Amino acid sequence: MTRICVIGLGYIGLPTAVMFANSGNEVVGVDVEPDVVKLTNEGKTNIKEKNFSELLEKAVSSGNLRAQSQMCSADVFIICVPTPFCKSDEPVTLEHVKSAAESIIPHLKPGNLIILESTVPPGTTSGPLKEVLERGGLKAGLDFELAYCPERLLPGNLVYEIVHNDRIVGGVGQTSSDKAKSLYAQFVKGEIILTDATTAEFVKVAENTYGAVNVALVNELAVICERLGINVREALELANRHPRVRYMDPGPGVGGHCVPVDPWFIVRASPDEADLIKTALQKNESMPDHVLSLLAGALEEVGTSLQNAKIVVLGIAYKKNVNDIRESPALALIEKLEERGVDVIVCDPMVDDFRLPVEKDVMLAVEGADAMVLITDHDEFRNLGLVGIREKMRNPVFVDTRNVYQNADGFIFRQLGVG
């Protein structure tokens, strides 16, 4: 039985640990958060994904998965610590990755395999990570194997995608690539494609850059459509009938800890050549300001202003039907509203943990409100009883940034991308 140590039991690390445990390995999950360790050992999780709780319970009850706060010896170490966060010209510290590597050194033995899954700037695995690990005296590619294998998971479809998506494996040497591929082949049904570590790192950030640039394009078109007096959704649906055109949906920005963040690694690596990428990222970051302007304009129409208004934010998760709020455009919008003296009421049926109270019942949230703005198109928000909501609000202002509603009788109604 292979002993695998997974470092970091977050949205990527815990599912990875579960899949390896249910494949017959002895898996030890290491996390610095005591609550995460406790929950995992109880077979519980805050990750709300279809069928995942059952898989976690199976892994723990079988005895193949346990969690602890201290590093231990293992045959394989998989690093799934938080991605270094960097925007614009901020430095990339890699502190979590380096800390994980330093904790491995006392337990590193000849023949071990170390895999990094965290999204990092190209060159990290064969550069800083390798350098830290080799401080113990063993050499990567000679005494131990080292590889990079980025996650490719879509929140809301985690269980299916961790098994069926293709995986990219980049080793520091061919043997490292081959061993990492053999390991993931225990549960991955998608194709496992080999390359070098730096290329694999670049592939990961390039994938998220693709998303960021395309979202920026449709968001810019949405703002232009408002100026031209047309409906961006209708226009893009018609454009998508072209056999080689596939526009995404516009929205109030981008979220998650990948698309808004990872492309900055490319900008940082080549700032003089990454003009398009940088502009796209800045466009996406500007969308909460545009939503704010839609709100302000609608409130002016009913004779009031943002200052001292009570505004309900419908949805703070970064995408529908998940509880993940990382880098959600709602967070930036809420901060901007608070700066202007707004009384912000948060309503999200999926999210429990936030710095402000989270109301689950829309009807309670809108009591005496001056406006509501739909940020996340959870299923629960797709059939709101607008007549009843209108009766509870002080002012009938509704801004829909996801274009879930085609009209809202009785409201001062604004839609993103609709003139």
C-alpha cells in the first residue's frame, strides 16, 4: 500500500486525498487549520459538492484517510496549498509552497515522489520548489522525483471532473513524469499527458487566461450594448449561431481563485508583452464599478442616492449553486457600497461563512430595502416572487447583472448589457 501525504485540505487537496484513499492507498492529510483536521477525521466537510460527502465518509470509515496538523513520512507528497495571490505589480512570494517544501525536508527519503498541484508562476517547480527541497542534501531527478500536476476542477461539478478530466503532468525529468502519471492513473479516467514541469505550469495559467480574456471581451461588449440601446444577450446568442463563434455570458466580473488571479503570473513574467492580458484583467476588475453606476442611476430615478440607502445583494458566491466566495465580484461591490455609507444586506442560500450576516430568506432580506442587485444566479433566485418583494421594499429598484429576468413590472429595472 502506497502512503500518500496530501498537504493542504482545501477545495483541491481534500478531494485529491479522498480519491487516492478510495483507490486503496494510505492517505494522510496535513492542514494547519485545526477545524479542518477535526472535520475531516469526522468524515465531514464544508465543501458543498454533489456526492462528495459520501466519498469522504467512505474514505474515512475505511481507515484509508486521516488528517493531522503535523507532517509525516510518506512515499508520495502532494502539495495543494493556497495559490500565491498577486495582482498587477505585487510580488509573488510563494510562501505557502516554500513552507510546505520546508516541512517535507526532514521526512524526505530516496525514492520519494513529490507533486505540486497548486497554481504557480511558470518555473516554480524546477526553480524555487526544487531549490528548497534540495537543501536537505537529496537531489531532484536523482534521489527523489519531482513533478507538477495542476488541478482542473470546476466548482459545482467537482466529483465528475476530478475523475474524467484530462490531466497534464510535467516532471523534472522523464522518470518523475512517468511515476506521477502512474500514480494519478489509479483514479483518473481522462487522458494523462506528459510534458516538462515549466510547460505544465504555463498550461495551467494559460487556461485561466483564456477564460479571463474571453469574459473581459463579453463584459466590454455588454457595456457597449447599453450605450447602443440593444440587448447583449440577444446579440451574443445570435452571434453564437455562427459556426466558429462561441461567446460566453457577461456578468458583474469574474471570481474564484483562478481566473481573476492566475493570468497575473503571465503579466508578471513578461510585462512588456502581456498588454492584452493586463487590459482584460483590468476590464474584469472594473465591472463592480459599472454595477455601482447602474445602481446609482436607478436610485436617482426614484429620488434617492446610494448614501444611507439599504441595498440587498443577492448572491455573494462567485458562481451559481456553489458556496465558494473567493474573489467573487460581490465582495468588491459590497466594499464599494460600504464606502458610500450603504446599509448592505447579504442574501445567499449557499453561503454560511462571511464577515457580514448572511440572510437565507429573500423576503426577510428585502424588508424596507431601497434596491436589490442580483450578482449570483443561484437556482433559488431564478423564480423570485417579484410582486411580494416589491410590496416589502421601500423603493422599487432592481438591478439584474445576470439577466435572469427579462422584465420586472413595477420596478425601476436595470440589466447589465441592456440599453
